[in-house]
Amino acid sequence: MPAVLLAALLLQGDPRLAEAKRVDKDGWIALTLKGAPKEIGYQHGALAAPEIDDTIKALKFTMRNSTGKEWSWFRDKARELYWPKIGTELQEEIKGIAEGLQSKGLKYDEWDVLAENAHIELEGYYLPWTKGEASNKEACSAMVATGSQTADGKPVIAHNMWWPYTIGQRFKVLLDLHPDKGQRIVMDALPGFVYSGTDFAINGAGLMITETTIAGFAGYDPKGIPEFARMRRATQTATSLDEWAKIMRDGNNGGYANTWLMADNKTGEIGRLELGLKVVRYEKKRDGAFVGSNFPQDPELIAKEVPGGWNRNPKTNSCELRRQRWGTLLAQNGGKVDAEKAKGFLADIYNENLGRNQISDGTLCGVWAGGGGGAVNSKVCTAAMAGEMSIWARMGVSDGRALKLASASDPFLKDIPSRPWVRFEFGK
């Protein structure tokens, strides 16, 4: 069914969708959602019902294979661990998503939506913790720059998401949220998510946020607040980098442990929050850059929360090889970084160990060893764009290549076509 016709049918005849909008463009689904938490949730569930249904079905399949657990386990465990801790507003939004799905004839409830939002943490952090193991999450390349590093002296932020292809190719929603309380948010997300998950977001106070996971991290506190709730709360309520970082630290449970890169387009500051469980490091500056490629940086965090230590040799550690490449590109482009340069960085496939272009797990636009995942979407934002609630986004591999992936063994794995960069201008 053509995307325009689908969007029109989803909107038809429902007064609760009067303030909402869906636009499909070059692989992305842009949703504008407005109102109280339950209203925003209902609009989300109704407008993205086919995609949320598809995503939950794909998650049931992939997580049964990766964990041996049925979907009912994720529903029950998310309800037990997280529901009392996420706050009334997110509870209402999640209920609204379920009601929106039900309005389209789909038999999902709030526990399905909660399980979807919690799946990264349950699969990648809680379950390994119960077995005494470290997380194996190793995803994304990102940078934030400002001052003498950028063309106009103001912040530029860029991120590509690396994920297993089956689920990664479904991170295709751009949410433009207008909540009745707090800051407006623009972020990319999995259909049905109340947070980003990738994580890339800007808010109405001029904050620009992204992250890369901390590879080899081990630690979890089941009494804490899940990352998806903290990320959403911080992005919706914070007006400064310090405030955003504080909200992320309060109730930190170690789930989805990330190094967060951030900027404030009001002050020109950039920040880096290395958010372990026992060890947290936060720093800011007004000149230079911070980069992420899944490496832990703080020596104390490595000693206490990365079992077996960390190999800093780029010859044998692909995370460190990408870190080295970030350093090279930023050194070569001092005073030149803008949106176009940032797009080029994310598309970079130069392997400094080999001395040539060859996509791998050691290139900024990468593919995991074994080929089961890699870069699946990319986003760039400048300070000027953040002021207009606008971002550049590319669905698919960061350098624009197409991938033939469809497989009889995985009914949810699809080919990834070549897609262009698209500028989404949501407006002030």
C-alpha cells in the first residue's frame, strides 16, 4: 500500500488523531504527536500500528533465538522490575500506545509495549547479570564537536547506529513530541518506543544528545530505574547539560550502560557522561570534540566494571581502531566540521590498519565481524538546526550501499536498500 494512502487511512475518522501527523519519506516514518501522555501514546500506537505490530513479532522471534525466553517472560519481568519505577506519565503514555494499537484491531496491551521498551535492557544487561556475565553490546560511532573544531564555532553532533540487522532496520521512526509538560523532543526510535533507543535526540531547550555503548561492561542494579525511563525524563525536562546528566545519574541501574555525548546550542558547551554503575565520569568543555566508538575510557571504570580489563591496541581492538580514526578525521578537519563533514565521517570506511577503504568492525561506517549487523541508520544535527528542531537523517547503511540480506531462516530479515540523506524540518 502506498505510504501516503496508508497514512491517510490511519488518520481517518478518529478525533483523537486531529493534532497528529504521519509522513513517510525515504525509509523514515516521521510522527508528530501532541498532548497529554495518554494522548501522545494513543496517537503513536494508532499511526504506527502496522510497524509496531511488525516490530513486536520480530522481537519475539529474535529474542527467543538469542535468549531461549518466550515473550511472556519479557512481559512479566518488565512488569515486575520496571513498571513501578517509570512514573505515572510514562505509564499513561504506554497505556495510550496499547489503546492506539487496539483501535486498529491489534490485541496488544500495556505489558507488550512495556516489554518492547525494556527489551534492550532485559536481553543485554539484566540476563547477563543474572549469569555473572558482561554485556556484549558493542554498537555505534558518534562524535560531538564545538569551538575551533567546527566551521561556525558552534556544536555539531553525529551518530550512526550499529545493531543486528533484523531489528536494526526497524529503527525507522522520527518522533516529534509536543508534550503538555516539559520540552519538545525530536528523536529517532523503534516504532512503539517512548524513548529513542539509538539514542539520538534534540529538545526545545537546545540540548543535543547521543551515545555509544560501553563494550565489555558488567553490572546491574535491579532496584534502579531503567535507562529508557531516565533518558526520556532527562530529555523532556532538562534545560542544561548538568541537569540532563544529573537525571541520568539519579536511580542509575547500570542498564544500557553508555558513554553519552551532548551539546547545548545556547552556550556552545559539549559534554561527555561515561555512565557506568559504580563509576561515573562527567566532563564539559567549550572547545574541541568528544568521540564514541564503544571504548571505556576512565581507568577506574575499566578496573571495576570491565571484567578482564580493556585492550587499548587499535591493531587488535576494533573499538580502538575506530577511536583512532575519529582522531585522524578531526585532526584533518580542524575548523571545518559542519553537517556535510559529519555526514562524511559517518560514511567513512577507511581502515587505518589496512591503509585502504574496506568496511569492517574497525571503520566508522561498519559491519560486525560475521556480518550479522552493522550501521543501520545515521543522524546529524548542527546548533542552527537544533534551534529549528531539524535533523539530517539517513535510513540504511551510512555510506549509502545496499545490502542483500533476506534469508529463509529469518522471515523478518529484509534487504536494506540504498537511501539518501534527508533533512527533516519539524519547525520551531
